[in-house]
Amino acid sequence: MRERILEGNLPSEQRLNLESDIDQLLGKLNITLEAYPDLKASQNFMLLQNFL
């Protein structure tokens, strides 16, 4: 999804829909992480968060 947005050749409506989908998925990921503090503290996961 992210790659399609970064390409920059999507119509505005499709771009907004994809951005909304990404926001929803990241929100679910953050909620899930609250249940796993060890994962949240992992250096690899922190790198992934910075990348996203």
C-alpha cells in the first residue's frame, strides 16, 4: 500500500482511501503491541516503527 502511495500517480480519492487503510492498520498494530511490552521494547521493533 505504502509503495503505491509513494509512487505519486494515484488519483486523490484512491490515495486518501489507501492512507486511511494504513492509518487503521497501524492503529490496530499499536493496540496489539500494548499487550506485549517485551516486543514493544525490542530494538528490531523500534527500527520497524521508525521505518513506518
